[in-house]
Amino acid sequence: MALFIFKRIGYGILVLFALSFVIFSFIRIIPGDPVRMSLGPTVPDEVVARMRSELHFDRPIPVQYYHWIKGVLLRGDFGRSLFTHRPVSQDIAEFLPRSIELAIFSAFLILSFGVLFGTISALFRDTWLDNLLRLFAYLGVVTPPYAFAILFMLLFAFYWKIFPLGGMPTLPEELRVTGMTAFDALIRGQFDVFGVTLRHLVLPAVSLSLGSIAYQARIHRSSMIDNISKDYIAFARVVGVSGATVVFKHLMRPSFIPTLTIFGLQVAALLGNAFLIEVMFRYPGFSQYSLQVIMTKDPYGIVAVSLVFGVIFALANILIDVGVAWLDPRVRLKASE
Amino acid sequence: MAGDKKLLQVKDLLVSYKVYEGLLRVLNGVNLCVREGERVGLIGETGCGKTTILKTIVMIVPMPPARLEGGVVFFKGTDIHRDRKAGIRSVRKGVSMILQDPTAALNPTLSVRTFMADVLKGKSQRMSKAERNSLMQEALEKVAMPFPERVLDSYPVQLSGGMRQRVCIALALLKDVDLLLADEPTTSLDVTIEEQILELLNDLIQGSKKSTILVSHALGAIRKMTDRVYVMYAGDIAESGPAEALFEQPFHPYTRGLFAATPRLTGAGISDGIAGEIPSYLYPPRGCRFSPRCPERMPICDEEKPPVFQPQEQREVSCHLYASLTKSES
Amino acid sequence: MEKAGTTPKQANPRWQRLKRRWYKFASNPLSLLGLAVVIALVVAAAFAYQIAPYPKHAGLFLDFANANQPPSLKHLAGTDVYGRDILSRMLVGLRYSLAVGLLVLALGVPSGVLMGLVAGYHRNTWVDTVVMRFTDLFMAIPPLILALVVAAMFTPGYFFVAIGIATAWWPWYARLTYSLVTSLSNEMYVKYAELEGAKPRRIMFKEILPNAVSPMFTKMSLDMGVIIIIASSMSFVGLGVQPPKPSLGSMVSGGIQYLPEQWWISVFPAAMVALIVLGFNLLGDGLRDVFAIEEI
């Protein structure tokens, strides 16, 4: 099992290196002068040239890459952003934790509610409850997340004023631990602050997750329905396993495998959709930063951002693969060969 | 020896499956019974409905798409389908079953230990872990499993076909039941293992006072291991009687054809089998379902389903050939 | 595809199969609904400029007197901040959305399938490894992000949006084709073709590809929905068609600041996107049901 994880991690690292190199080079090849763009048209040429050489843009690409990678690995220095005019690592440290928090919250919602609704739907198959849930699931799947965002903003923030319109309060420096606002507030015992931050998280998280919850519920439902007619369920019943155990252990475990696999895709979708949601709710997160960086073709910013997403994505996939291997001994045993 | 009390009685059982094209009339009025301590055999071609009967008895037939169109199943005197909840309770307590394919019967994500523990927990909550462990060991030893400890911690994918079936048998016998059903327990196993498993089953059945219904293609095993045999064809019971007698002298043309088709080392060798194929369950023949293939076919066979006759003491046949004899009372 | 009636002996099996599939498809009212919606959308898009009540509004147009009108009989979806009829703009935006979807599939599917075919047929050689590692590279970051990075490299425009998304999309088709090829390669008819000495390319295209087509169609239909959402997300942030040309995504983003009073500016385009996705999803599900039964 450990070998399995190591192999995956090692391979993931290789891919990320390759990816970062590709993107790094790609940006420097395309026409356009990002330095000039960031400094503006009025700045004199010598200043632009000086900045360009400071940022190593005049060297050959492999050399640039070498310096950059060295910086990343040894010092955690991702270079300087032309957009924020600060070290990228600082930007990452500020914005990333908040997005991670949003992502984790959303991921939790997706898995728990998706499985819950899928299970209910499967157990009460073909009843009015099932049909109702399936209808909602279908609507959830076809509606783009930003549409949900608009809907929820209108309903819950404007008309019913239950949740705030957007943004996220910043914690004072003393309270900061990880940078994840709500989490920090929680572990510091500031429950009222935690409450406020949690309320700011709800609408973005729900807008992000609703579509995925729907998708997850459908997959889980069909997975359970497929397995319910399997011989091993009938055998477990015949042989005397209690009804509840049959459903929640014997049926749930194999059904979870496709569900978990799909969850990986949902995480990918999450990371992508977060862009729009963060913009719409003015949530000061990493996706919104990444968007700016990408739109302004900020060289160091883009590659750093891609790398970060790549790492997160790879980690999530490894976790999911581990989860599947844990559930399905067939995968586990094959993997150790 | 077998008592007189009927543990299980199936009367005129009619079961159909609803499919896209229509209604499959799988069971066409099946009558069979098992007395206490009796070992019953059930033989017939693949697809004749044997598994459906067993599944109806243990109540694991999915009720849509299947439908109980008529007849009753009495277990210990109660109609199990009348009050399904009570029926299921009674059946779970008193009946156990071994399925045909041990690989499909075992949940791939659970270890043997987990599965057994679940069964034992279903039996009684108040058992300590140690008690459970010793029961599990015993159960595996009972089925002659080598290295029980290792097997307990294994997953089905790590076990061979024979071992899986042994595990299934062990699981089936974990609770003390009155009736054990075995649905072709060796059909999906290698021939070399088949003998072992049948021997094992024989020992286990002989040793206990359980009633059994054994379904198998291994006619030799049926002859040896059962007291009474039913022969089934296309959803009907063709004939029944004490094992030895039935094998010595089959009455129904189908049974005769079946025994003749069995390859023998002495005598006929490999025969041609029975011409034709099993009828469609969608549009079954109106009369006797075997008549299209029957060498003794008569006009009445196509018109009327043959009633049950008793050509001899304890022998019953459902065939118009024996119409001159007294009709059976049951 | 031969037409029925040309050569009776040859046309029969194919035609029969098609008829059977159609009956299976048509037996589910939802699938028919999906098909109807998709056809309606395609027709509406094709004739957008003819159907739209105010075609000129889908471009540079100012009429402040009529700005911010709620939905009415004159303007079924209301007007936006510049006084332009939203319904007309939605219809034109629909064109771009569908066009982007088609473009992505036209770019991504053939390249992905080709890669998958090649890799699958040359299984267990260096070709296989190289291609598969290449797909891993492109799947390392979430699709929207890759699409954004690629599209942002170029000047804004919907063609580059399509290129961006196609870059992120082709690996999925490569993978799908690869696994289909691998499983189909073991089928008997391929082995026979090999024995007969047919060249690999011929086998790939004549034996394997036709059988891989049905799962492909299902996936393409279901993908359209996701692709269109991604494309609209990209125009939301300003990468797609540039103003004053309308696109559904940019209409939604443009209307956000006017919530909740002028809700119709954002809500109607968003609903249109949902409708497009609904249609393609229903259609895709219907196709999946039809082809799934065939495999048994």
C-alpha cells in the first residue's frame, strides 16, 4: 500500500515538473510584453528593460526555468508577480488558504449530501420521494454554478437577507494560524467570529457544490441500484445478516467505489468553478487571484498558479485513489504487485 | 429417519416474471414438500425453474419483476407470503441457502472475518469478540478449510473457487437452521473440486438432523445423497419418488430421456440427448410442457396439463400415459 | 451509410439496426424532449438573425430611453442597461455558444481519438507510453484552468476559447478511445483480421473504429453541456466574444451588478445556458440508454 502511494506521488511530481516547464516556456514564447503592460505606457524604456532583466526575461528559456525551479524548491520563491508587484509566494500564502477552506467545505457538502440523497433515492426507489429527488438532481446537473450563485444571491442575500452578499472579513493578525479564516477562528475559540465567517462561506460553498451534489447523488443512486440485485446481497440476507447491516455495510461499500471515483472529477470541477463563484461573491480567494494573473499574462504568476492547482489536483486524486484501494481489495492487491 | 411432519410444503406455486416482451411463466403450479430430517433432491435442465423455487422459498426473489401468481409456500405450517414480514423472519431463522456461484455470492469488499462477524451479530448481539472468533474458527474447520486464520483475514479475490464455496457453506451453516437449500453447489467448480465439495456436503448433512433440498446436475451425487427426488421440467414437476426407486425405474418420458442422456462408462456411452429445446416461457404450450419433445406424445398431451398420478406406492408422475391409474390424493 | 433500398441485401442489417435503435430511443419521452430541445436550439441559432425581434440590438446599439425595461410584450426578456433587447441578444449569443461547442468537439475529438487509436493499437510499445503520458500532462490541472491559461495567451475571441477548451478536452477522448481499443482488440474479429494479414491502419479504421463510435456519440452529447458551461464561464470573465457582440456568459456577468432590481439581465441568459445543457443532457442520456442495451 505504501509503495502504491509512493509510486503515485513520484509520478505526480514528474508530471508537475513537465507541466510547469511547458507553461513556463509557453508564456515566454507568445508575443506581447507583459512587463511593459504591467508598468504602463508612460514608463521610460530603460526602466522596462531593467525590470525585464531583473526578472531574467532576457535569458534563454531553459536557463530561466532552471533559476526559477531552483528558487521554488530551495526557497519557496515563485518569482515576482507583475500584477501585485509582490513575491508570488506572498500572494499564495494570503489567498490560497481561503480558497482551500472554501474548497474543503464544498467538498464535504458534495460527498455527504450527494451520498445521502443518492442513498435515500435508491432505497425508496420509484416512490414519489425518489422521483422528486431525481428531478432536483437533474435540474442541479444542468444548471451552471453561476446561475445558482445568482439565484441564491437574489433569494438569500437580497430578499431574505439571511446571508451576507459576499466577501469575507479578514482576521486580525493575532488570530491568524493557517490563513483559513473560519478554521482559524474556530481553533482560536472565537466562536462569534467563527459564526460570522461561516455565514460568509455558506452561499459561495452551496453555489459551488449544488451541481456536484446532484451529479454525485445520481451516480451513487445508480451504483446502489446496480448492486442491490447482486447475488452477494441476497446471500448476505439469506445467511442471516441483519437488514440494516446489509444496507449500510454490504451494500454501501461496493457502491461507494464508483461514487468515490466520480468525486475526483467533482473536485476538478470545484477548482475550476471556484473562479466564477469567487468573483461573483467577491470572495478574496486564490481562484480570483489566479484569474487576474492569467488575464494579465503575468509570467511568474501564471506558472505558479498552474503549479499550485496541479499540486492540489494531484493530491486530491491520490487521496481518492487511496480511498478506492482501501474500499476495493482487488485494486489494493493488484497495486501491490 | 424422516419424520412425518411436513417442514416445507409448496402447493401449486405459480411464479411469473414481468419482462419487456411480456410475462415469463416460470413456475407452472409446482408441488413439493420436505419432511423433517428428509433429504430431497431436485433435478432438471438449466432454466427449468429450480433456482426460482429455491429463491421463492427463501424469499429473495425480487417481487417486481417477479410475481406470485398463485399457490402457497408453507414453512413450519405458516404461509410465508401472506404476511411477508413474519414470513421473512421465520425463513431467516429456519432456512439457509448455498448459491450456485460462490464468487458472486461473496461481497468482494469484505473480508471473510467481517462477513462472518456480521452473520453472528445477526444471530445474537450478546457475543464477545473472543466467542465470535472461536465460532468462526470452528465453522471453517467444519468445512475442512486449511489455515483457517489466514482465510479469515482474506478477501474473496484471494481465495480459489473451491475455498470460496467452502466459505459459503460455512456461512450458511453458521446459524442453526432446520432446512438447508443447496443450489447446484458444484456446478461452477472444477471437476476435481466437485467431488470434494459433494463429499463435504454429504458428511455435513448426514451428521446433522437438518432437512435439505439439493439441486444438482451430478445425478450420481443426487442418487447417493438424497432420500427422495423431484424431477422438474420447464416449471412443472414431472415426477417424484424415493431416490433409489426413481433412478432404478423412471416413469416420466423426460426422466427416462434425462437418464439415457447421461454419459456412462459402461453400456451406451455418450448418447444423443433429447431432441428439441425447452419451450418458451412467454408462450408456453397449453398442455404438458414436455409434449413437443416427448417421444410418447399423444393428442391429449397438447390439450391438457397432465394431473398427478400415482403408479406406485410413494411414486408420483405428471403424465397422461398413466391416466388409467388412480389419481394422486395430494 | 447506404440508404435503404439501394442494395436490399446489404442495406437490410444496418437499416434494421437503425430502426430498432430509433424505437428504443423514442420509447423514452425524456429523450425525445432532449432531441426536440436540441433541434429547436439549433434551428433558433441558425436563424437567429431572422427570428430575433430586434436583430440590430446584437451589436452596437444605444437607446437609453428604453434602458432597463422589465420583461414585457414588446421585449419578452426585457432590455439591458443600453436599451438593447435581451431576447435578441440571447439568440445571437446562442449561436456563439453552440458554435464554440461544435468547434471544441471538432478540434478535440478527432485529435483525441486519433491519439487514442494509435496508442491503443500500439499497446505496450513506446508509442503507447509516450501518448498516455502526454495525456496525463494535459489532465494534470482542472479543465477550466487549462482552458483559461491557453485562451488567455491569445487575443480574446471565441475561436481561442474553443482552442483553449479543446486543449483540455482531447485527453478524455484519447483515454476513452484507448480503453475501447484495448478491449475491442481482444475481440475475435480483430484477431481474424490480423491473421488475414491486414495492415494495422486498416484494422484500426475498418474494424475497431466503427464499434467505438456509439459510446463516443453519447459522450459527445453529454459533453456539449459541460463544454458550453465552461465556454460561458470563460466569456463571463471576458475571454469570449468581445462586446458589443453578445455572448451568454458575458451577458450574465454584465448583469450581476444590477441585481436584484434588474434581475432579468442576468437571469434569462443563465436560464438559456441551463436549457442548452438540459437538452444535450437528455439527448445524451437517451443515446446512452439505446447503446447500452445493444452491448448486452
